[in-house]
Amino acid sequence: MKITSVLTMRPPKAEVERPPVIGIPRALGYYEYLPLWRAFFEALGCAVALSPRTNKALLDQGVRAAVDEACLPVKMYYGHVKALSGKADHVFTPRIISVQPKTYLCPKFLGLPDMIRGAAAFDGGYPPLLVVDVNTRLPGGGWEKALTEAARKLNFSRNRAREAFKVARKAQDEFEGRLLQGEYPPIALARWEKSGRVLEPGGLLPRLPSRHREPMTGEEPRIAVAGHPYQLFDPFTSMNLLDKLKSRGIRMVTPMAVTEEKTRVATSHLPKRLFWSFGQQMLGGSLHLLKGPIDGLIYVAAFGCGPDSLVGEMVERHARRLGNVPYLLLTVDEHTGEAGVVTRLEAFVDLVARRRETAEAATAAEG
């Protein structure tokens, strides 16, 4: 009988490890960067799990865990992270410090991972966090470096991370391009919520059929709707504001449909540039839209948000100066009732309609 030395025996093949599941909370940066994040992790070979859509139970959970001074979107984030417990191996929680030169994000974004860790130490039941820093104020401190660091923490090579980022960059560019073309933001985002593999072989998603685009006829009133994307496009947080406007025959446009160059031009007359990236986008986009053919502007703010309190005031002042454009400020927190929002919204839409009718009658009389 032939005896094989234990030194020459091949070790048994190790079982193939299942790919890690990366959780992405459906809150805060999700509404700006989901295509980038999801495409990157899926290109690495990871599975991606999204938290459920915001609901009352999730909100209550976040309110209990968060500090009282936190704004509603941050409180929501706590609930979304905890909802991923048992569904993800790691929850991607980037510390987003700066995404544009000479600007910062809200301080709560800077401390978000630490706030979640503090809640986990006190309460428990939170999944492990995958934390990286995004800080363009440092050389090479943008998303590519941050996501490469995330890949290395998951034991992927730098080369693989580099190739995955190329795919992710294409996905993000496609998403932002659709917004600039006037695509309804929730529809643009929904593509990356539903699809397991976000990009087709050609690298770009197909164009939407016309029925998915905003109607551009001239009969309906046109209203600009401004606010942080995570406040505006979460149906629960915004009290279904966008759907309510659409059901009333309103055409909507948001600052996300305004290019960075146009936002910069619109704010060039100000004595000082805003510190906050999102605030700059909202202010510049709103000022650009106020100079166009709109019938009114709605600003959705989170109670307790410092940037919102300043940007909202500046937008209102410019709305008065630029032809006294009707302006509605909706401030939302966990105690806001939908009935009150509906009442104010209906009054605002009626005001816009009456002003539009008056202007059309005056034009007809002159003709």
C-alpha cells in the first residue's frame, strides 16, 4: 500500500467565503451618493442591503437613540442604521468632512460615526460600522481615497478598488446627468434602489421613456422646491410634499437640476461664499431658479438645522427682491402633523394660481 507523506498532501480546499453584505442607510448622504456607493461595493463583489423606507416605528427608534439637539434627518439616520442590524455585516457610515474645496458639511456629518458608536455603547443592537473619512481639503482626500480605504478594510486589493471606483464614478455621473436633464429625482434614484447590478455592459443606463419625465407644457404653474435632498426626497420626512404638488398639477424643479457653474454664478454677488456644500447648492440653485420662469418657491427646512435657518432666510429675501415671488417656508420635525402641512400647501398653491391668473389677464388686456 502506497503511503503518502503528510508533507506532500494537499490541504482540503477552503470553502468559498460568502461576499460581505454592506448596509447602506436610506438617509442623509444616500440621496446624493447612492449610485456611487452601491456601484462601488457591487463592483468589488459585495452584496448591498438597503434599510427599509422611513416609517413611524423607525422614526421613533431614532428619536429615542439620538441626542435632543439633533435635527430630524440625523435622528432618522439612527433608526436606519439600527434597522440594518442582522441584515448587513457592515454599515457604510462615512465621515463626510468636505466634498468641495474650501467648504465643509454640517458638523453633524463630521461626528456621525462617533454619535452612532455612542448610541451603540449605550443601547446596543447596532451593526458594525464601516467608517472612512472624506475630506477634499486634504490632498487626494476625496471619494476615491475614501472608498479605496473601505475596500482595504474589507480585504480587497488596491487594484480591485481602483477598477471598482471607475464603475462607481460612471454610475454617479449618470445619476447627476439625469438630474441636470430635469429628471424627477426620486425616479432617478429608484434605478439604483431596485437593481442588483446597476450598470449595463455599455456603462450607462438607458434613457427614460418620456412618461417618466416631468411634463413641460406651459399650462401648469411651475414651482421651485428647495431643501436638503435627504429632507426633500424622503416621502415620510417631507410629508409626501412632492406627490402632493404633482397631484395638484404643479410642475416642480429643484436645485439639483442646476449645474455647479450656474450656482456659483448665482451667488457670485455675495460678499462671502457659504461654508456648507449643501447650503451652497441650495442657495445658488434657488437664486438661479428665482431668475427663471417660476411661479413660486417652497423651502423645506429641518427644525434645529443651523444652515437651513440661514439659507432659508437668504432665499426668502432674494425672492422678495426678484419680483416678489411667492415664498413658503415649511419647517419639519418629528412633531409636525401632515394636516397642517396640507393646509399651508393648499393656501400657497391657491395664491400662486390667483397671481398667475391676474398676470395672464393683465397680459391679455395689454394685447
